[in-house]
Amino acid sequence: MNLLRFAYDNLTRRPARTTLTMTAISLGIAAIVALTAIAWGFEASWQKANDARGTDLIVTRLASENTMPSPFIAEKVRPALVNLPHVRQVVGLLSEMLTVSYDAPPMFVFGWEFNSYLWEHLQLLEGRWPESRNEPVIVIGTLAAELLHKKTGDMIEIEGVEMPVVGIFQSSALVENGALILTLQLVQQITDKTGKVNVLNLQLDSSASDSDIANIKQQVRDTLPGYTAITSGELVSQNAVVRISKAMSNATILIASLVGALVVFNTMLMSISERTREIGLLLALGWHPRTVIKLIVSESAMLTFAGGIIGIILGVLLTRGLEHIELMRGKIDAVFSFPFLLGVLALSIVLGIFGGLYPAIKAARTRPSQALRQE
Amino acid sequence: MLRTHNLALHFDEGRTKALDGVDIEIFEGEFVAITGPSGCGKSSLLNLIGTLDNPTKGELFFCNQPYSALQDLSEFRREQIGFVFQSFHLIPTLTTLGNVLVPTIGRSSDHNAIDRASDLLKLMGLESRLNHFPGQLSGGERQRVAIARALINDPAFILADEPTGSLDSTNATHVLDVIANMRLKKSLTIVMVTHDPVVAAKADREICMCDGKVISGSRRNP
Amino acid sequence: MHAEESVDAVALARQMVKLHQSSGFEARMQVEVNDADKRMHLPFKVAVIGEITLEKQRLLLRGISPRKVREQTFAILATADAPARVIKSTQDKHSAADPYSPLFDSGLILWDLLAPWWGWAEQSVIGSDTFDDHPCSLIRSRTSQTENPISEVISCVDTTTALAWRTQLFDKQHTLLRTITVNLAMRSESGMLVARALTVEVPGISNTIITVYAGDEHYQIKPDTFSILESAPEAEQ
């Protein structure tokens, strides 16, 4: 007979309350798991878009609060970049979030330099690619095709200009699957941003090391005031939407943790007030107050541990379910990492320990003679 | 072995005097019954001896050591005292064996506790009841489980508060026989609170109390 | 401390004029119109290109979509010494238009986009207020120009950010013609707080929500950007 076994028996003797508390905790944990996985997936998807393109560094205007870096004239910056060591290609990109159809949400319209390496990672499922830098045609991602109900040959109007869809592609990045891609020159023309880009993508040769990348970043800082060279990960983490989604998941973690701790607190407080006589007995039988604290905290930690496991399973199922419902399809690309799930489990145990601490201390302070008299 | 000096226990800022200047002495191996009408302070005295309460005034001594000098009361209770209560106070979710083992929980280096518990239950005639829950036992059986629990850590003395109070006469006799038997086997000191003269008669000495004071039997007759 | 005691209306107006200056900007906006009876029209998109200096303010408003809107372009020119002039251009002709008249049956009015009341001589602080928890000073701008249908404007300006959260436009009889409120603000690249979404409420007629969805704070004004202003209008509209 050990303390943990005794704690476990104490929980199973009140199955209804234990189940209720565990349900509350598992729901909170499920919310944490689902929202965080979605937020991370969102971030990872952005990064994937850059990584898949083979972009090593991105040169952009210094951080602004807009969701996209503000446009600048490419030719003012490009000459300084092409001659940097290890730089293989400098490719302009212009993107905007635009309402293309009033039946669909606003979508990313990307302008990619014709014939650049950016196009190489896309897999053409249907149709063809643009054939010249000025050809007024669009290729769209599979998700965009689904959301806009468009196929090759259909017309799409972007900012008042009607163009045919000539190809449908698939990308490993969700962001691109939901995007419309045109040549850079075309997007510049349509959005009245002749010569402008949001970012310049740098592809380095394979011999470039981390210190070379750091070197290039430093040179950009020194020679191009107002501009910055960052890796795709850094760009993504600065993105306002990514930041908002991360803030939301952090807020969820905070609120769910607070609620979880309160639920445990309340349950354990109720439990010990019902068991006052029993706790008095344990103390009378020579239990050290420390052992009583260990017992109560073990009980609450077991509750939240079990709640945490159920919550994680629930959260994963919930997210997978969300990924498959019509409304959400293609918008969620959740990422579950093992360390994260382990962290959530650890968090739930910590919640149990903190939620159970005060009730445990209260129990340990019980005066045995009084407690034993209680009916 | 146990001695009290001018022991007092007051409640309500002194308006209620549960104990008022109690001086008694109990010797090793003695079986002492504390008797008196209800509310006379019998249980209060037992609680003070068992360190479940702190005296308002006076001092208690165990082997001539004052209680106030004890470092760890929990350890003292665990190592030296075995409690037996009128209403058994068994934990309903634990088996007979589990209940006997409760005082050993949390003690890291107690490897033969289960063997000891089984032996004690055998001594109590409960070897066939090891895995029964309290709800499946008779009153007498439950009290015998409680006695086994009191003995699990080999205490120096047993404090029993009306141990037969909830039992019929047959069971009461049986339980008293068990206690007497254990006393001999384990050379225990027993302090028992009772209001039953028949039960008290089984003791070596009767300390009679009234209104928080000892009326007779505070010292062993020479 | 009362805002009206510490704010110098003339200085604030001068600051507003200065903040609006730009050597070139472009903003594309989506406009949604709701009738007073809550009937919603299909939204339309326009692009506004502007060049604002102390001496001369020029705006070009180009329809993007739908087709009916796309076919129209307007240009407005305002200078310190002449009243605002508007040229409307359709596929085949240029014509003069009224700077005060609403465009595309919405609350969008070219004259309002220039916020010329900040250049009027008479500016005074008439009190303080809050708008959506933003404390602001109420500034009254008045003009005696008789040809102008708007003769008084009361703006609720957050003096720390110089953003007018609410602007009420009145005629000579002090009848409220429309109220422009900022629903959403954002920081521009220069750090200035600018409106991202606005509502223009014309009492009893319509509610227009204007949302800026794309823009360029460093738009390159080309020599021919405002060329339609130089064309001779064929006929008065």
C-alpha cells in the first residue's frame, strides 16, 4: 500500500465528481492543444511557403505593422544584392490580399518574377504555366480553385482586370494552395505598382554557411538603410496575422490554465471538506502533515494528468475534425509536435499541483481531535 | 511511563473547563480504565495523552520526558501510540488489509508492513477477511481491524476511546478479550475510556473522573 | 485639465494640413453602401492617387470594379487661390463635375477626401469629447465662402495622434449633412495614425463604409497621372 495507490483509490471512490473535474480539465487542455496546433501550423505553413520556394533570405523594408511589408522599387535595391557573395538569384515578389469574388474570402494574389526559381517547387496539376512575363493569365492553387469554383479556362477578375485561369497547381504550403499567382510584371501593372515589390527573395549557392548568411544580413544593414535581410522564419514571426494567432493561442493557454487550476482547486477543496474526519484520522494515526499534503497534491495531479491525456487526445481529434469540415477545409494545417504535447501534459500536472496546494495545506492544518468529532 | 501534572484544558476563553488540574500516573504494562459520566473529561484526557490536543495548562510526561520537548508529534503518535475509537474510523474504500496498513503509508523503509499486517489480522482471527471491505464486516470484526491497525507500528501504549461502545455484549466481550490478549502478548500499556462498569472491571485500575477532575485512582495502589 | 484650454486650434489645423502632405500616395478601397432602409448594394472598388502640397492638392479617383465603376475616373484639383475643380472622364469624354456631389450613389465625395476645412481661416476649440474611448478635442472650422455648400465642420480630433475620429459637416443653416467616423485606424510607415476604415453617414439617406485594403505610401506620380485635369471639359455635368 503506497501513497499513490491510496490517492488513486480516493479519486475512484467518487467517480461522478472525478469524471466531471477531469472533463472540465480535458476540455481546457483540448482547447489549448487545438488552438496552439492551429496557430503553429499557420506559422509553419508560411515558413513552408518560403522554404519550399528555396528562398534563403528575404530582403524587405524595415518592420511595419502592416500584414505585408510595404512595397519598394526593386531596382533601387537589387544591384546592391546581386553582387554579394554566395547570392545566386535575386527574385522580386509582390503580394496583396484581395477580394476576388464576393462569395469567397479575400485571397493572396502573388506576383512572381517570370522564369525565376520561385515557380520550380509548384506541381502543375492541370493546364500550363504563363508563357511570357506579360501574358495576362493566372494560375491558381488547388484550394483557391475550390473556394472560387474555378477551373482552367474560366475567367477571374483581379482589380478590374479579367484574365483566364490557365493552370491549377499544388504546393506543399497551404498559403500557396490558397493563392492566385501571376507574373510579377502583371501584378505590378494591375495594382499600379510599376517596378515595385514587397520583398526580394535571395537564393544562395549551396556552399553558403550560417555565418555567410549572417554576413549578408550585416551587409544589407550596412549598405541599404531602411531595409533588412531576414530568414523566412524571422519574417513569418514578424507577420501580424501570425502574431495575432499566436497571441490568441497564448491567451487560450492562460485562460484555460486559470480555469483548470480553479476547477482543481474547487474540487480538492470540496473533497477535503467532505473528508475532514478521515484526514483527522490519518493525522491521529501518525501521518505527518507533509504526507497529507503529498496525498492531496497527488490526487489533484492525478486528476489533471488524466484530464491532460484525455484533453490531448480530444484536442488532436478536434483539430483533425476541423480540418475535414467543409468550412475549414484547407485553412488549417495543424502541427503537433511531440515536445509540445509533452509540454501540455506537464502543464496539466503543474495545474494539478498548484490547484491542489492550498486545499492540501488546509487539510494538513486540520486539528485531529476536532476532525474526529465531526460527523 | 505516562504522567500528567496539573493538566488543564479550557474552552471558550476559560468558561468551559474540560479538564481542571489532573494529576495521574500510568505505569508500563498497566491496563487502566478511565471512567465517569459523559462530559466529565475522559475523552479530553485521552486526546491530550494522544497529542491530539494541546493542554491549556500543565504538562504531560512520557518516560519522564515532557511532551512539550517532543520534536515531532506525528512521529510520536506513529511510533508510540495506537488509537482505537468507538466508531472504528475505518476507510470504506480500503480493504481490511489496506486499513491496517494506513499508518505505514508514506514511510519509505517499511518493507515487511504487509507481513506484519497479515500476522496481526491472523491474531485477530480475521485471516479469511483480508480482502473484505469494512462494509462487508460485522461491528466486532471492524473493531478488531481497528485494533490491528493500532498495533501495526508496535506502539508502547494503546489509547482506546469506548472501544466496545458500538458493539453488542457478545462482540464487546470478544473485543475486550482480544485487547487483553494483545496486552499480554505484546506487553502493552492500555488506557481505555469507558462508562461501562463491566468493561472497567477488566482493567487493573480504574481512574474515576467527574467535572474535569480525577476523583479516584490517580495513583496505583502500593 | 480641459482639452479646450490647452489646445491651440489654429496650430492644430496647421498640423493637420502638414500631416496630410504627400508627394505621392495610392490607396485602394472597397466601398459598401447601405440605404437608410438597410438595403445593401453590391460593393465597389476604387483607387485614389494623390499629391498634396501646401499650394496644390490633386487627387485622381479611378474606378476598379465593377465594370460600371471601372469606366469612370475623376480628378480634383484644389489650390489656395481657386475653388476646387473636378474633371470626370469616361471612355470617350471628359467633362467638368461637381466636387461636392456623391460618387456612385455612395457617401464618397471628392471634396471630403481633401479635408480642405483644415486650411480655412477660422478655427476654434469648442470643447472636448471622447470617441470610442479616445479622448478628443472638438475643433470647429468655419468658412464664409458663399459658393461652398459646407460652411462649418466640427472635428473630434485626438490631439496626440492628430487623427480626426469623427468629422461632422454642416451647411449654412447648421444642418448636419453627413458624419464621417473612423472605424479602424492603422499606423502608416512613417508612424502616423491613419484611417483604415471609415463610415460616412448621410442622415436619413445612406451609410457608406469605406475600407482601405491596399495602398502605397510612396507612389510614384508620373507626369501623366493627372493629365485629365489639363483636358478641356466638353460640357458641364
